[in-house]
Amino acid sequence: MNHDSSSAHGLNDPRFEHDACAVGVAFLPADGTLAEKTKAAIIDVLEDEQSIALGWREVPVEPSCLGANAHKMMPSFAQLFAAMAPSRE
């Protein structure tokens, strides 16, 4: 049995050949349209820093334990996978 989960999760993508990869957590607006605009702004910053976004993962949450006020204020949560952009030599 192969226990290498990197293949199962697409981590054999050639963009992962770099040692310079990162994962970040984003606290995004609950409104889907605003969240997408925020993600686009984050990607713009990454590109300004010669990095690339490899993908986003929505973080599952269980808001049923929250009170009414906390539930109204709760953002959405996402993880961003990023890497240094390949050099263009």
C-alpha cells in the first residue's frame, strides 16, 4: 500500500519543486462576492512579490456553537497555498 499522500492531493504538481512554499490562513468577508474580491487582492500582492497562488481551500467550520452576535460577525476562512514563482532565466 502506498502511503504517499502527496500524489493523492496533487502535490506532485511541478510548481511544488521549489523549497519556497507557504500556507496562509485568510479571514475573509462572509459575503461571497467580497471574499472573491479579497482573494483577488491577495493574489495581486503575491504576484507583486514574485510569488504564485497554487490554490485555495475553504476551511470547514461548525458555527452552531456560536452565539447570535458572534455568528453575525463570523468571517469565512480559507487557506492559501503559495510558492515562489519560477525564475524566468
